[in-house]
Amino acid sequence: MNKIDRRGAGHDRVLEAISGRLAAAIVPMGFVDRLGTRAAQFTPGGEDDVAFRTRLTEVLAGQNDSLLAAYVEDEAGVTYRRLREELVAQTRRAVVHPVFFGSAITGAGVEPLMAGVVELLPAAAGDADGPVSGTVFKIERGSAGEKVAYVRMFSGTVRTRDRLHLATADRDLTGRDVEEKVTAISVFDNGAWVRRGEVCAGEIGKLWGLGEIQVGDAIRLRCASAQHRGDACEPNIKHRGDACEPNIKHFAPPTLETVVAPSRPDDKGALRVALAQLAEQDPLINLRQDDTRQEISVSLYGEVQKEVIQATLANDFGIDVTFRETTTICIERPVGTGEAVEILHAESNPFAATVGLRVDPAPNDSGIEFRLRVDTRTVPMYVYRNVNSFTDNMGQYVRRTLLEGLFGWQVTGCTVTMIKCNYSSPDGPPATRGPLSTAADFRKLTPLVLMQALERAGTVVCEPTVRVSLEIPTGTIGAVLTMLARLGAAVQKQSLQGDLCTIETVLPAARVQVLQRQLPGLTGGEGVLESRFGGYQPVSGDPPIRRRTTANPLNRDEYLMYLARQGRILT
């Protein structure tokens, strides 16, 4: 419980609210002196504090019949040590909840809280000899500009010179599997970083040498390595080929975006570098660069994030920026099936390849699936080595193309199948004879074919929704329901508990901020809002259009001219 120094602070009222709304089995872990003043202090309860011992005994005995029986039989026989041990046990099982008091601004109560965390909350343990499983939670740059990855180890041991496989949701989408070697390790030990040769399960370490690492990456080793123990992989490990791979936790996607621009035009280059480094620390920022208009967009979870980005750019990089109006990030989904083919040596096809693709709708949460349904003899093995490599690369070309659909939004919820393929060679059959096909031919032709197929399938633009749970005083139900109706929210459930009402509803993400602003005024400051991502629903009315950052393959001349310009730039 924070802000014991605030004028008018009333900890008894807050304790009552915690007991009534969150959990009845709470234990105030001490008392506050000079409440509501800057001199407010928190004193932990102890063995000689009769009131604290009485409260502690009552709450703990209410959750443990044997402790209750011992207390009834001989009150003096229940020692303070036993009470403390029982408090630790019940807290770790989350049946009893200790409440500490303090002030973040003055530091009062911080030391007792830290001691309570150490004593009462279970320390994470893991099998140092098990399969390697860890998660990267922070990225920073070293003195030489190199990436330094902070990793939390859940299982196994990572050693210097180990080759790690980095797995993220984004890399899975593009079929990439990055492997890099650890060049140095530091481990956090007793409040300091210590250089070591390994970091083990239950520890936090810093890793050097991983140039492609990102926040949220899961790290693993090949099953064939010394760490593999046959069937000893833990429940949170899934198999892919000959590798053990930790399950990746996915965050809800950002639902907002805005264009960020430097206040000084000369800072454009520096802004790109700075935002790229921020994206390393938080990949969910998701930069979107429009080279034609010289603009950079960033993804957001809320308006406050703008202020954080703005302050970080000013303080850490010396760049002042402004933002345009925030807009909602929509997606597109196919509504039908469409096919398109570009044939090798056809007059309309400037590339030395045949590509035929079909687009089909798929379940809403399925992402993008790419399938190969062609005769493997038509695959240019001399370019891609094998069919799996060709499939992976074609999947990358498809997913890059679908970052911008018919209305400019990312396309998802679809299956793309390759139905025709061929290549040319100087000594091939007459129908395919010609200059050797290259990977560039397939990469550049894929957008032309795929966008034709997508246009024939058609898409619907969908906006993000949010599932909202409101807890409000019963006397404000009418006003809140009226506001929800104005916002286009679909109320799914209402329930009453005493003088409180809980309302569960779904509404467009773009209108959640309006709800957040109005709720305090409608509920006298007593309304509580909890929200989580609720998926996507088709937009009503005219679909919003997002400006493309690349040439539209549906405009063949524009697309080919764009490729020509890119070729000149690269050469």
C-alpha cells in the first residue's frame, strides 16, 4: 500500500476495500506512524506486538485446522516462530496475503517490503542439468556498441562458446532459425555483476555475442548437444525437428500507431538510429518506415507510451520529436478464394520464373500458413539447395508481401498455396530454356502473383477489440450503461455483489480511451477498469485505408519501376 505520506491517507479504509474486493485473508504486516505526513513511517510487526500476533494468529488459523486446534488447546504454546513459518507457507500457496505499507517518494517501508519478498515469496529453482530454457527480458548496448542480452534461465546451463538458437514468434513467421555463439557471460550475484563462464537455471545473466537477439527471445540448444537427456525435456518444451524449443509467450498486439517526426529536420538520420535501438529493447514498438514520404511510424499500446518514447528520445539521445494523431491498427482477412499465375517467358512476365499461388481463408487466429503443392522437379534446387529451403524462402516472400494488403493493412488468417512453379536454364526443355533463374526472380515475382490472387479473393478490414471488465458502484449502473451504448460496446454480463456491480463488455479498441477518461466522472472516482485484447471484428461502414510504404504490385508499372529504382540504388 503506497502513499502513506499523502494528506488524507486512510489505511484502514483501504484495508477494508482490499478485504471486501480482493481477498478477505489479509495480514497487515505492521503499523504506520504519523500517517498522512511527509514524516510517515512503517514499523513492521514483531513478536512483542500483541495486536499483530493476535491478527496473525486469527488469519492463519482460519486457513489451517491443526493450527487452530493447537491455539484453542494452548494459546501460549503457539510460538511466534511457528506463526512465522505458517505465514511463509500460506503466503507461498496464495491463501493468505500480507499487506505492507510505504511511500515510494520518501522510501518509507521499502526495506521491510524487500525483506518480506525474500522471506515470503518462493524463489525460482530449476534443473541446471536439464534442457536449456531461458528468456531474454532486456537488451542494452555495451561500451563498444555491442548488444548485451539479459536472460532469465529457467532450466539448463549456458556456457561461454555455446551456440544458441534464438526463437521468436516473428522469426517463426518468416521461417528463420538464428544460431549465434555466446562470447562472454556475467551473472548477477549478491547485488553485483560477476564475470563467469556459465549461467545456470534460476539465475539472471548477461550474454555477449548475440547480434540478432531481441527482447522476448527464447534461447535453446540443439537436442543433440550434451544438455539433451532423451525424454527429460520439461513440460514447457516442444519439439521441432531435432531441436528442443521453449514455448514462446505471445503478447497482445499493439492496437495503435503514430508517425514520429524530429523537431529539427537534421535529426532524421539520428532518429532512425535511436528508434531502431528502442525497438531492440522493445520489439513490440514495431517500426514501420516509409522511405517515399520519409516517415517512421511506431506501434503503441496507449497514449502514455508516446510520452515515454518522447522523454526517452530527448533524455537518452538528445532528439526532440513530435507525434501525429494516433490511429488504430487494423488487419485484413481474405473473404474468398483467389488464384493467379505468371508463366515463364510470357510477354507480361519480366522474370525468369513461373509462380502460381492460391489464397484461401483460414481460422481467424491462424496467422499465415504457406503450403507447397508442386512437382518438386520444377523447383530450382541449384538455387535453394533443397525443397525445404525453397519452401522456407517462398514463405518469407509471401509473408513480406502480405504486410500490406488491398487496403494497406497486414493480411492474416489465410492459407497461401503454391500451385505452379518452374524455372529456366540454358540446357532445359524448349519451353523453359533461357538464362538461369535466380532467387531474385522468385522473390520479385511473388508479390505480383500474390496480390492478384488476393484481389480475386477479396479482403475485409477488421479493427481490434478489447474485452473490458468494469467494477462500479451500483448507483452508477444507469449512467455507465448509457455511455457504453454510445461507444458501441456489447455488454455480455452483469453481476451484483453488495454495493458493487461488475460489467463485462467488448468494444472497439479505439474507444477504450474515451471510456477510461469518462469513467471516473461517472462513478465518483470509484470505477475500476480492467482490459485485455479481444481479437478483431469487421469494420462497419467504409473500410479505413492505410497508405502503403512500398509500391503496389497491383499497379504493375509502378511496381516494376520501383524495383528498377531499388536495383540502381543497390548497384
